[in-house]
Amino acid sequence: MNIIIKHVEIIERIDQFIRLQATGSPEELASRLRISRTKLYRIIDIMKKLNAPIEYDISTQSYVYVEDVGFRFGFYSKEKNINRLSSRISSL
């Protein structure tokens, strides 16, 4: 599998765990993701470079976002989004 796609998939999984405040310790998260702790730290660093406001919260024993953010990677049809927006507006 392409390394970029693999990293994006890991980032998406980390994002899901963070949103659930269920990452656990770095060791636990790395184990869940089946990656090394070193690789986990590298990926979290990449996420931070992409402006993810990630911190580790000792009280919840989980990584958390310190502000509300969203993450999406991939391509989507602009036409579908325009149609969804149009139908939302017309239902108002």
C-alpha cells in the first residue's frame, strides 16, 4: 500500500480516537494502531504541522484537541455538495 495513503488512514484513526477521548496513553494508542510508539510520535508531529491542536490530557489519559477542528482528506464532488446546499436552502 502506498505510504501516503497508509499515513492518512492512521491519521484518520487517531482523529477518531481523539474525538472519542479514547486514545489512552501513547503506548496504548500505538498498540491499537499496530505501530511503534516512535512512529506514533512522528505522525502526531505531522498532524501538529498540519495545524492540529493536539495535546495530551493527563486527567483523561487521552490526546485531545484543544479547540474544535475537523479533518478531511480526499477528493469529493463539488456538484454533490452544491446540490446538498441547494436542497438545504430550499427546505428553509
